[in-house]
Amino acid sequence: MANYHVTNPKGSNVWKVLRGGAKRAASTANTQKEAEKIAKELSHNSGGGEVRIHKPNGGPIRDSDTVSPGKDPNPPRDRKF
């Protein structure tokens, strides 16, 4: 399982997709929506996890989505939505 963060560092026009604990971006995108989609695909491909979306300019986490594991017959459900 892999957790990913979607963040936009202060003063940057690019949204970054960071794997939990990584310093380098796994991917970049021009919009937050694109970066969120990429993060969910990467998390799904690695067996599921959490995608945490930060506010612009390096702000705190504003939302967190659970991505279901690829091969889990009983995946956890996101009860927030």
C-alpha cells in the first residue's frame, strides 16, 4: 500500500504528486484535479492507500480519499462521501 500527497509548494505553478516519505515528486501536473487523478492511479496500482490533497501554496491537508486495494476482495469504504 502507498499513500500519496497532492501538494503545490509555495510560489510554484505546478502541482506535485509525492509518495509518502519521498522528497522527489512521483509526478507533476498543471492542475490540482490532474494531480489528484494521477495520485489515485498510482495508489491503486501499488495496492491502494490514502491520497491526501493539500490546500494551495503548501497548506494543510484539506481532504483525504481512500483508494481501494487492487486485489482485496473486501476493500475499506470511504464513509465521508
